[in-house]
Amino acid sequence: QPTISLLPQTPRGDGRNRTQPPPLGFAAAVGGGKPAATAAMAGHGQDRKTIDLEDGWAFMQRGITKLINILEGKPEPQFSSEDYMMLYTTIYNMCTQKPPHDYSQQLYDKYREAFEEYIRATVLPSLKEKHDEFMLRELVQRWSNHKVMVRWLSRFFHYLDRYFITRRSLTALRDVGLICFRDLIFQEIKGKVKDAVIALIDQEREGEQIDRALLKNVLDIFVEIGLGNMDCYENDFEDFLLKDTTDYYSVKAQSWIVEDSCPDYMIKAEECLKREKERVGHYLHINSEPKLLEKVQNELLASYATQLLEKEHSGCFALLRDDKRLRIFQGCTDSSQKSPVVWNLFLTCLKRMLRMRVQLWSSKQKILLITRSQRRRRWLACRNRFLSGKSLSCMTSM
């Protein structure tokens, strides 16, 4: 869809049409300066005509309809500077009239109702008729349009934010608009959205190409809709992703543990951890990384640690001999980052291999018994070499 511009197109000195900002008075009004209506009403003073709620809202409704038409891509001229001034000034006048003609509360309610009517009549039906990836694309577009609508309606109604809402400690106009989207759209379709996103993630795990930018935009909605907290992202998406991750890698592990040797299995586990970490970088929230990696490590490593070490021809010795295959452990040696699951598996594997090498060394030296202190010294030497990133070839020469 073409880029939406709500700014007036007026010619400049070179004769070409360029986008002009609103006049200074209006910009000051939405930015915290002196209200534009002050200049607009200059000369009227106490003689200005009282605006009835019905007449004033009918005028505002025409402006809202025009904004909606622009968002929907319908033929509609852009807003002019005069349009901005008149819409803002109408709200200003209706909020500053003497009681009982001060319509601040009514306008605040109608602001919310304008979003609700548009969502129920147009946005929600357009989302319900689409499915899977097409629904995700429509959701991203509708969310983008909604934020534009919130930004511009909150400017038209800005006088409410500056005075009425502040004095009454009410929800700000921007948040009112976002809450409408959350309650009427997000709560309605979040289950379908979550399923569609997780299905695409599983497709990527199987080697298929997916639109990562689309997933990033969708998951950003889960974050933004929380209005400052992560509840929507964590409760409505992340929890389900972690469960799916557990199920997915549980099935993979059951197959790999039968087919692969210990070194080959560990290489696959390392690659899975690497790809899940990259997945976080592309479209998941950074807070998901430790939780996601923990699930993968638990399913691929912790659940099968004993089988990996005890299965016939497991290749444990080759695993410890080959420095390249120890990267999965070396990435966890930092006490601030290491996974207890992976670290304990390494220690178990290393202890067993060390015990085997000690026994072999004792046999070659015709020593029936090696002292406890000697065993501990050799164990510490190998562990320290590993932690410092050095080769463990010392084990093969024992």
C-alpha cells in the first residue's frame, strides 16, 4: 500500500508539490505550546457562539470519516492546514465553554467510541476473513494504520490531554486508542495469531524459508500492545512457544539418540542451540533467549545424558579428544552464562573418561592402586586446561 500522508500538499517557490507541515500555531498546540485556538478565536472574545454537542460532534465526525477514508485507501483529499485548525479549535471551544456547555467528558467518551465503531465495522471483519500468513500480514497493516489513527486523532483532541485528562487523572488519549485495539482485536484473534507464528517457526526449524520480517512485526505487536509491560508477549505467545519448543526437540532427540553416535549427536545439539539463538536475534524478544535455550538444552542433553554416556560405541572418548566438538561445553564455562544442564553433562563425561584413562595408565605402569590425591591432581589439571580453552590431549597421553 502507498505511504499514508496526512499533511497538506501545497506548492513552493519552485512550483513542485511538496509536503508542508501544519502551521506553527497547530504544531505548538500538539507539541505543548500556546493553543492554536487562541489565535483562531482572536477577536471573538466573549462574543463567540456556543457550540452544541450535536453540532460540534457532527463536524468532528466528518473529520474522523475523512481520516478513516485516507487510511482505507479511498479517494480523499489530504487534510489542509485549515482542516487541522478547525478540528482542533472545535474541540478547544467545546471544552472551554461555560457549564452546562462544557462537553469535555462527552468528547472524551466519543473519542473512544470513534475507535470502537471503526474497529467493529471495518478492522475486525477484515482480519476474521483471512487465515495463517495472510492474516498476519493483514494484522501488521491494520496495526500500522491504527497507530496512525491514534496519532492524528489524539492531535485533534489534544486539548483534552493537556487539561481535562490531567486534572481528572484519566487514561491518556494515546493509551485509550491502543487499549481499544487490544481489547477488541488482539484479545479476539491472539490465539490464531500465536498458532500461525509458531507454525512458521517450526517450518523454519525444518529448513524452510520464511518471512522473518513479518514475524518480527507481528511479535512487536505483542510487545507494544502491553503498554510498557511484557505480559501479552509472555502469556499469550512466549509460554506457548516454549511448550512447542519442548515438544519439537523431544521428538528430534528420540530419533537422534538411536541413529547417531555421541559426537554426532552433540554436533546436532550444538547446531540447534546456535540456530535458536539466531532466531532470537531475528524476530524474538531478547528476553526469550535464556528460556528458549534452556528448553533446547534440557530436551537434547539433560534428558539423554545417561544414554549418551553409556550407549555402546557412544564415542565419548572421541568427543573429549576433539576440541571442535567441545564448543558446546566451552560456550557454557562462564559462570555467569553456563547452563547447569550442559555443564553437568560435561563434568560427568569428563570424569568418566578421566577414570578410564587413569585405569589404563595404572595398568600400563603396573600400578594396582593410584592414590586419591593423584587422581584429583590429574582431574584438576584436565579441568583447568579445558576452562582456559586449551586442548584436552593430555588425557590421551595419560
